[in-house]
Amino acid sequence: MKYTWFVVWRHFRKKKGFFVNLSATLSVGGIIVGVTALNITLAVMSGFDADLKDKILGLQPYIFVFNEKSPIKYEETIEKIRASRGVHSLHLTPLINGQGIIRSGNTILGVEIKGIDPNTEGEVTSFPKTVREGKFSLDKGEMLIGKELAKGLGIKLYDKCNLFSGFSPQTKEFKVAGIFDSGFYTFDRGIAYISLKDAGELFGLKTDEVTTIGIKIKDIYQANKIASIIQGTLKYPYVVRSWDQMNRNLFSALKLEKITMFILLGLIILVAGFGIANTMVMSVMQKVREIGIIEALGATPRMVRNIFVFEGAVLGLIGVSIGSALGFFLCKLLQKYQFIKLPSDVYYISSLPVKMQTTDFFSIALLALGIVIICSIYPAIYASKIMPAEAMRQ
């Protein structure tokens, strides 16, 4: 093994032909670019996933309870939920959701109207903390809207506007008691919060009737299990869904995008690996006589094969090390300075999120190194089959 590494070291120190050096440089450069791009892309995709999850879990309950046939009798239903076996430490809040229209002057926009209980909403979501202007207050005739919706309507704090649900023949006038900024464009643009009583009147519900019950538990990763238990207790027509079931399409799309980007950028590393294979073939062609000499001195075909595999591995290791370091450095810059801005009306965030994961960096490094070593096997086998006598004649 020591002799093999000695020969590898000699090969790297020895001046090679121009085309071999150029090919090796371009191949290593390709690995650096591929590894760097892959590390940054996966860090950004992980950042999107984590940021989206944090925002959703902050603004939504962990578990939702619906009734597909009729409104929910709140007090009666929560007694059944609390009586479910294995269900403990729950925070519950009543919700009334529906579609409506908001009008201010000549501006009319479609919105989702949410009726909430200010006394229990803060126990289930962090929505009250997002109110930036005014206060988290929902007395009769008061409303909370997002900053983007306020901008679209051209209204400000304490202005008045009208809501229309379609269930009530008349519009109801509301005063803007607060303006929230969740950092989530969909919420800030498309939702108007009113009191539970006002929402009930707007949608024609009786006292103690709601459309949804929101539940928060201690461990978000137990949401599916707890949802199944509650579903077993309430049974149909009740439908119980966890936060990831409610947002499954969104998170599945993000996961698919991450896998797709991994494959596409992995092709850059694969091409660079073939470049290293080409470099190794040219190196073997230049060293036919040298190979013959070391075989005549007692080197076995396996030793010759290992020499060229190790050469390829060293080239790959150089590219992977530089690419990983460069990717880490650029990710840190993106995290600290956030110099890449995103349009908030297209994305739900204003800057590029970055979340570096050790497993991603190691996976990329192992993938790149594995590709390079595999691509080095053919030229190494070719070199090991050179006969000493034929090599010495060249």
C-alpha cells in the first residue's frame, strides 16, 4: 500500500502533458461546481421547507376537526374529544371559516373570513403575535386584516369597510382594529379575522355552532396519531386531519423539487466524473513504458490498478473538498446577509432561506467521490492489463 501511494504521489509531482493537465483541471473544476451548486440548492430547498413549516405551524392548529354534513356543536364535541382515550394536554379553539367579499370604497376583493375566539386563539396558534398595528382585539364589529390586504384595499388602522358572505342578505360594516404581518403573503393578502359571534351571524350559524375545531398538542409529530384517536371517537360525519395531512400536497411538491434538483445537479458531477476517466485514460497512454517498468520490478496488476484508482480518488477528493468548503461558505453568506431578495407577491417570504444539514453535505460528498472512483475503474483496469514486455518495447 505504501508503494502504491508513493507512485501516486510521484505521478502528481511529475510534470504531465498539456492536454492531461487541462483535462484534469477542467474535470476537478466540474466537480467543484457540481458539489457547490448541489450543496447550495439543497440548503435552500431545506430552508424553504423548514421556513414554510414554521410559518404554517405558527398560524394553523396542529389538528383540525370538521363535520361534512352540518355545523359542529362546539361544547358537546369538545367534551367527546377530551374524553378520548390516550388524548391529554389539549388546547382547543372554535373556528368559523367561510368565503366572502370585502369592500372599501370602489375596491372589492375576495377573502377568506375567519371567525375566532380571542381568548383561546393564542393557546393554539401564534397569530396574536403577528399583529403589528393596533391591538389583538375583536369586539363586536371589529376586524383584523393583513398588511397586504390593507394595501390592496387602500385602508389603514381604524378605517371601516364592509364584509359580505353570501349567507346574509346585507353587508356588515367592520372597523379595522388591527393589521397583522405574518410574513406569509397568502395569509396577509387573503384572510380577514372577525369575532366568533360576528362570523356566526354573517354565515347564518346558531349560538355554539362552528365549522371547525382547532387543536394544539405538545408534540407536533404525534399529530397523526392523536388525529386518528379523535377520529375513532367522533366517527363520521366528523373528519379529523393533522397539519401535515392538510398541507400534504405542498410539502410533497417541495420534496419532489428537492429530489429533482438533486438528480439534475448530480448530472454535473457525473459529467465531471467522465472527464476524470478521460484524464486517467490519457495518463495511462502517456505512462505505458513506466507501467511496464514497475511491473517488471514486481508490481502486480492489482497494484497497478490501485495506483490509477487512487489517482482518480485524489482528484475527486480535491474537487469534493473545495466544492464542499465553497458551498458552506456561500450558504453562510446567504444566511447572514440575505442579499438575494424575493418578490413577496410570488413567494411567501422576502429573502432566500438557507438551512444547512450535515447529512446533505455528507451525502453529496459521498455521491461525488463514489462517481469519481467508479469512473476511474475502467482506465485502472486498462492499465493493469498492459503486458510488461509490450510496454518496454514502446
